[in-house]
Amino acid sequence: METKIIGNKIAEARKKINISQSQLAEKLFISPQAVGKWERGESFPDIITFNRLAIILGVDLNYFSENFTSLNTIEASVERLPEHAAELATDTPKAKRNWDMSLGNWVDADFSGLKNLNEKFSSSNMKNCKFIGSELSGLLLQANNVVGCDFTGSDISNSQFKSSHVVNTKFNDCLLKNAEFSSSYVKSCNFSRADFSDVVIKSSSFVKNTIENAVFVRTSFNANDLADIVFNGPIADCSFENCEFTKVTFRNSKITNTFFKCRSLKKISFIDCEADRMSYEFLKNGKADMTGIKLVVG
């Protein structure tokens, strides 16, 4: 009965501002079917979604909790959030949290500077969220939609991005050591000066990303679609295996002890590059255009 009352309230507020279920769903980054279930009383939003819903509908959180006492905790939880976030941001040593923040719709949230999170954000929509200078090592992002977020200067080492859609997101100056991107679509992101040491990128599309002055040491690219990318700086002990290249350029790069085993390397261009004997022979055997590559012996 309580969920039915909440559903009626959502429907009334939605109609009052003259938007459809589909329009409301789009603003919340959820499906229209989910909104329909709320309004029919078959389910109701989680705490974070209630807060966003109240903002969109122009109502107070008490609007929902007036006839549903178990929701009285929502407003208190939202009010406590800044204090709790400040606690996490302190330098006082604490055991790592292991909360699960999956299945959420995070919009314009600011988690900058937080430490010891070790959070799970799987199956979440994340739009225009900030994680600047945060401690996110061991993060799990699985089946996520990440758009316009900012991870600048964060520690994302030992983290996993699985089956995720990551677009227009900043990873400048990030520590990505031992991270893994698998079965993901990563486009138009900025990885300038990021540390890709021991990173694995496999079965993914890595397209139109900026990787200026990024560190590539023991980085593994396996079965990826690599397009519209410029590598510059040292490439050491890396591997490119079963990758498809489109408009990929190596500029001012010194390529050492790097393995290339791909069907075709013809769509790679080299400008003012150097390569050691092993890397040079791999490229030559793959029919790469060796113009712009200087063999360095010794």
C-alpha cells in the first residue's frame, strides 16, 4: 500500500511539471519501464535516486515520506552525507571501506579527495561526477556508463573496468598501474601523463583518446580496436597483439622490447621514432611503414 501511495505522488508531481515518464527516465538515466513500475506501486527508487527525483520534480523529500514512515531516514541520510564525506577525506589511517554503491544513478556528485574508498560502482550511470585526487585503488566498475566524469590525479591502480562505456572522461595524471580495461568502450577520454605501467587493455575499443606524455611500461594491448590515437614518448616492454589499427600514430617515441603481433600494421604511421632491434623486426615483419623509424643498436 505504501509503495502505491509513493507511486501516486511521483505521478502527480511529474504531471504537475508536464513531463512524460520517458522524459523523467531520461533525466534520471534509467528506463521508462522503471518509472512506470514506481507509479504503479510495484517498486520505488533507492535513496540516492529519491534525492535526484525530488530535485527534478521540484519537491521536498518530505513529500515522499509523509505517508511512508520507513522513508523518513532518507532526508537524514542526505543531510549526513557531507559530514561523512569529510570524515573519509581525512588523513587519519582507517581500514578500507568495502561498501557497494552499485546500481546507482550518480549525477553531478563530487567525491573529490576521498580516501580509502575501495568502492564498487557496478551497473551504475555516472554523469559529470568528480573524483579528483581520490584514492580509488581496487575500484570495480562493471557494466557502467561513465560520461563526462573527472578522475584527475586519482589513484586507480589495481582497478577493473569491465564491459563499461567510458566517454569524455578525464584521467589526467592518474596512477593506473595494474588496472584492467576489458570488453569496454573508451572514447574521447584524456589520459595525459597517466601511468599505464602493467595495465591490461583487452577486447575493447580505445578510440580518439588523448594520451600525451603518458607512461607505457609493460602495458598489454590485446584484441583491441585502436583508432585516432597518438602515442608519444617511450614505449617499453609493451605488447600489441591481435589489435586493429586505424589512424594510429607514434610520434617522437622510443620503442624498446615491444611485441607486435597483429594481422596488419599498415595503418600505423611513425614520425621521428626510434626502435631497438627486436621491436624494429616485429614492425617490419608486420608490413608496417618503416618510414620515420630509426633502428637503434646497442
